Amino acid sequence: MRHGKYPFIIGFLVVPLALYLVFVVGAYLQMFQLSFTDWSGFGGYHYIGFDNFGKLWDDPVFWIALRHNVYILIAMPIVTIAIALFFAFLLNVGGKSKGGVTQGVWGSKVYRIIFFFPQLLALAIVAVIFGRVFGSDRSGMLNGLFPDSWSPWLFLADERWALVCIAVVLIWQQIGFYVVLFSAGMGSISQDIYEAAALDGATKVTLFFRITLPLLWDTLQVAWVYLGIAAFDLFALVNIMSVNKGGPNNATQVLSYQIYLNAFQNSQAGYASAIGVVLFFLTLTFAALTLRVTRRDAVA
Amino acid sequence: MSEMTSSSVDRRTLLRRAAAVGLVAAPGVSFLSACAGSDDSGDTKQATGTKSADNPLGIDTKAGVEIVIFDGGLGTKYATDVDTPLFNKKWPDAKITYSATQQVSTTIKPRLNAGSPPDMINNSGSDIMDFGAIVKAGQAADLSDLFAAPSLDITGKTVAETLVPGAVQQGTYDGKPYAVNYSFTVFGLWYNKKLFDKNKWTIPTTWADFTALLDKIKAAGITPFGYAGANASYYMVRAIMTSAAKIGTEQVLKDIDNLKPGAWTNDAVMQAAKAWGEIGNKYIDKSFLGLKHTEVQLQQDQDKVAFYPCGSWLENEQAASTPASFEYAMMAFPSVTTADKLPATAINAAAGEIYFAAAKGKNPQGGKEYLRTMLSKEAALEFTKLTKSLTVVAGAADGVVISPGLTSANDALSKAGQDVFMGYLFDTWYKKLDDASREAANQLMFKGGDAKKFCDTMEAVSQAVAKDSSITKFTRS
């Protein structure tokens, strides 16, 4: 069996690997190539060196989009992880201990399933539904709940709050997955440790910060990278929910949507590729930084 | 199997590695190149036949023609039930391969780049392809021979001579026609005739009368004016531009299209923006900024909104939600000043809905012949009956009563007489300028009505586009 291991593994990997090479690696290589061209998206192209990147540097909308991505990158993972950790803790360790075994709050098995529901919906559907929730007139769900004497809140049509609305939807959609992820992580922490700590008189808060959090560090790290990548995306939500193409007044403009607009609407595929290259390096840098900064000596 | 399970990959490591892999699948990037790889394989064999009086375009009478129709507001029945049978009546051996799509760019663009496009393409809808870029890339066939060919059923005239003025010009890029803009759209302010009759509201022609009426409507508890800021602000752009043209003639719009410095800070544009900005300040519902066109149009059908700026497709688009108490009618935009150079009856009517023959298809002449069929009087009349839209075939639907809204638009057209102008093309030529104008119109109408800011913003973007060498420029006269 031992020497049959590699053919066996390769047998499984060859198809996905081939797909990956063609549709991901190949596409990336082509994107790098295109970023140095003036390709419109139709027909032929010329190589123009770094012109696209120079133009990018002078494009105010690019900087607005980048800033929004950074806002989301900072705020969204923190909020999502904090909420997901809180819920996961309640579901696993938050309840009364029974026979010396710590367990989740009452009904935690049901909650666990409910929390996961948003993850099952396609992002496009979530975006359409929340478009109605945040409707800017009385027909919007939230505005419908407000008393008639209030003038309707604009939500997505309000420059100040549009991006927040979109971030809220993203967080709502993501939490379920991380609750499950953290729950699984917490499930693998030995009961003995909790028991010992409880015997020493540790409170729930102490349990959380002294035991759960350190033992969950690896999982958190992974979650952070995943969420960071999600923060660089946002395309589906912005495309469906935003008012007037990433508006109002570019208030919800993000890099991925700029790529889309430039490539498919403005017929500047070369320029869009240049944004793609920037986004690629941003994502890479972010992930490398996250993994390095948060590195700790293995606990397990 | 124990070796497998004891392998050093535990769950956390796996997740972390998966994360690393996820990096390379970073967001929204890889889909870009999905349609690259443009092999210009110009060696596709194209079907041709011998030219004759009966076959002016010289099509191969046995070669198939592939057509793609946009399945949107106009439906597809006109193609399947009218144009194709008409084509086959004349050319029974040429098999028409038909398909319809709502995602024009997604379906057609890869085929254009792969060198195997359909022969005739209806470029329309929200997933429309940038037609200027298509022309630039040599993907659209030169239609000069089509327009010079005799009309299919109007004897003694060429195809071009049977069309309304400006129809050929609108599909002309740098002197050569590349597109048939088939439907003919009349733009104006739409209202419910029955509601207006009931309240004895008369149709204004001056701005003072217009605002006085808006005050009355407001007093009656109806939002006097509205448009959808979320996705249809270009209806408002059209309103502002039409007013500007009425103040200073169509030359104002030509200058704008030609990216002439100072075109947007022109007095006419400034006055139009100022007048509309005041309408925005006083008569619009601010929450419309967050609504889509269907939502505002539905509110109009419910008599919650009085005036809505739109094109003559509106009636057909709203057919399903129009109650019996609602009868669409259209008025020309009122004069802004007493010194307007065009009369109050002047109207913006333009050909739209692009149909083109692919230059690199298997049978471009066949594609053109299909277009010639569409431009016959018979096909045009049936199109109007089916879609309630006029066509560029002049007078094809005269004397036929189709719907109240269309009749009203037709009346406005005849009242305008010679003062029908084509409007502007910058929105299809320069997408960046189009996007900027939509945002600027929203800012003007919903955020304080600052006309100077509107003009200055647009002037800046217009000059930025003019200076950007990567954007293909077009000119008109």
C-alpha cells in the first residue's frame, strides 16, 4: 500500500489540478499579460508598458474604491469574528454545566442550524432580498416598520450609509459559517481543561479569554484570511445592491466592481487587468502579512 | 489505508493550506481573461453569391444565416413570426438559425473574439456590448451596400431613402454606417391623460405654466415629478439635454458629443440644469434616488407620480401593470426660457436598438439581407403592431391605430414638424462620460440643484475623456 500512495493521490488530483491550471493559473497569467496592453476587449491589442498603471495612479475613482476595500478589510473581519466567536461560545460553553460537563445554552442545537441558513443562500439572492429590506421608500422593509411620521431613511441611497448597509449584509451572510467553524474548533478542546479551570473557580469570561481563545488561535487565523479575501471581493453585493453603479457618488465603489465596469462596460480590458494585478498583489500581501503577524508557537 | 489517515495533514493545516490556495483564487479577477485570446483568424470562408437586381447584396441563396435577438422589452415575436418568414418567403433555401438571449455581451463577445460570430446580432439590453469598440475592432460589417440597395417593398427607393432623417447617421462611425438603429423612440414627459382630464390640468408649454401645474399637482397630494435614481438616471440626463437643446439648438449637443472644450459650461446647459435643479429641489420625492425604474413607473401607474421623463417604449413596458384608469400620453418638454431657440413643440426623437451584421461571420451578406428584410415596410408595420414601438421606416405605421400612448407620441412628432432632433451620442460613444452624467444628474436632482456643479463636473470629465488617448474618439456634425 505504501508505494501505491502517490499514484493514488495523483489519480485524485489530476482533474482538479488541470482545471485549476487552466481556469485559474492560466487566467492569471493572461491577466498579467493583458495589464500591459491597450486591449479594449474586442480584437487585437498593443503593448503599452506601464501606461495602465500610471493611469491607475491618477484615477481618483481607483483610490476611492481602494479606500472602501480597506475600510471593509479592517471592519468586516473584526465584527464578523467577534460576533461569530460570541455565538460559538454560547453554543458550546455558554450554558450551565451539567454533571461537570460544560455545554451550550438551551436550544443550542437548533440555533446552530439556524445560524448556518444564510450561508445556504446564493449571494445574489441575499443581495436582492436586502435590496428590498433597505428600500429607500415606504415599500422598503425597514422603512415600512418605521412610524409614518418619519420621513423614509435612504439607506443605500445615502452616501454616508450605503457602504455600511452593504457591509452589514456581508457580515450577516458570513457569520453562520464562522459560527460553525469556531464551534468545530471549540468542540476539539478537551473538556478536562474546562473542568479543571471551573474547579479553580474560573468565570465564563475567564474561560473564554484564557482557554477558548488561545486554543482556537489557528482557526481564527484561517478565518481572518478567508474574511480578508471576502473583503477584497464584494462584487456581487455592490453590483446588485448599489445605487447607480457603485454610487451614490461612488460611495460603494470597490476594486472588483471597477474591474467589471472597465472591462465590460468601458471597453478597457487592459486597464481593468491592471486593476486586477493590483488587487492580486494586495490580496497576496494581506494574506502573507496576516499569517506572519498572527503566527504563534503551535499550541497543540 | 492507515498510512493515509496518519498522514501529517490535520484539519487545521488543511484549512490553512486551503486558505493559501484561496489566495490565488482572489476575488473577481480571473473572470476577466475568460474572454481574451483573440485569434484574428481572418481565414473563415464567407458565403457570397452573384449580385443581381433581385439579389442586390449578392447573397449565397443556399447559405444559412444565424441571427441572435435580444429577448427584452420588444420580445422576439417580431423576428420569429414576421422577419424570418418574410426572409424565407424570398429565400426559401437559406436556413435561418435563430436564438435569443438576455445576456448579449456574455453570449456574443466570446464568439466575436473567437472569429465565429452569428451573422446578424441585436445588440441591446443591460448587457449591451460597447458598439464603438466593436466598430474599432473591425467586427461590424460596413452597411453602405445595404443602405444603397433598393428597398424590399417600397419601389423606386433605396433602403436609406425609406428611413426617417438621422436614422443612418446614428449608426455611422467615422463616415461609414455600421448599424441599423431600428426602433424609433420619441422622448418626452409621460402622464396619465385620464387623471389630467379629471382634474382639468392643462398641458403646459412654458416653464412658468409647468411649475404652476406642478404646484397644483403637489397640492393634490401627488408627487409632481419623478425618475429612478438607482438605475435610470439617464432618463433625467435626457430631459436636461433636451431642455439645453431647446434653449440653444442641437448644436449644444453636437459640441458635447464632439468633446468641445466649454461645451458643458455653455449657457444653454447651465440654464437647463438650473431649471431642472429647481424641479428637483421642490417637486421630487427624495427617496426615488434609491428606486429602480420599474418601481417609479409602477408608482406612476398608481397615480402617485404625475410626470415621468421617458421614451415611447414606456407604455409597452408597463402594459401589465397599467390599470384601466390609466391612459398614457406624452408631452414635449416645455420651453425653459422665452428666448428658447427651438419652439416648445420641438422634440427629441432618436433611432435606437442596434442591429448589425458581423464582419467576420460566415455569411455577412446574409446578415445584411436579413436587415433589409427588417427594413421593409411590411416588416416594420408588423414590428410596430407587435411591440408598440415605431420603426425608422418612415411612415410605415401611419394611419394605423395601435395604442393611445403611441398615438400621442406620433401626434407630438407631427406637431414638431421640422423641429425633431436626434439628440446626443456621447452616452454610447463614451461610457465614462455616460456614467458621470448619470451621477451628476442624480446630484443635481436629489442633492440641492447646484447647476454650476453639474456643468463643472461634466466639463471636467468631458475634458479628461478628450485627453485620454486610450479612448477611441468619434465626431459628428
